[in-house]
Amino acid sequence: MNQRILVVDDEPDMLILLQRILQGKTNYEIITTNNSLEVPDLLEKQFFDVIITDLSMPKLDGLDILELVQDRGSRELVVLITAYGGFDSSEKARKLGVYDYIRKPFKREQILQTVEAAMQEQRQRRQSE
């Protein structure tokens, strides 16, 4: 089974950057959207091993997406990316079970290491089922 990553960001340039980083160094299937309102439908249609989402977005923000994943009882691992991370949002994200919290500007290696660690965790979960 090919592992999938959903990347959600309202900034098209950030979506392109993350897609290039991930496609250039991994074999994972990458799905992107700049409309966070599409996330519930995408989660209904398919499973994503990892969701990488911006924290600050109109409509559904990163915390809303994290909460949606938790409320559904889904097993996707959520990575939040933000330039504005304050203590309140990072604390709420941790309480909601965020996998990792990455601050902008980030290094390519940081994204790749975080994704690889999350994918390894997902593979281990599947093996133990």
C-alpha cells in the first residue's frame, strides 16, 4: 500500500514548495489542497498517513483540522506548520494530539525527517495490528 500525505495550506507557493520537497526525496503519494474546507471530504474518501497543514488559514485552520481528525477517531498523524505559533496554539495542539509542530522558516531536512519519522510510526502501527 502506497503511503499518502495530505498537504493543506492556503498559500499556493507554500503548497508547491512542500510538494517539491516531498516528491523530490520520497516515494509517497502527495495530495495538496489550498482549500481547507475540502479536508473533510478528502478524509472521507481516503486514508492519509500524514497530514501537513498550516496553522493559520481562513475557514478551517490547522487546529480545526487536527480536531476533525481526533473527533473522527482517525489515525492520521498531523504536522502543523506555522509562522505565528504562540504558546496557546501550541499547547492546544499538543492536547489534541499533534504529531509535530514546525515553525517557519523551516529547513527542507526538518520536513523530511518529520515526515519519515511519522511514516515509520504508521508502518509500525500497521505491523502491530
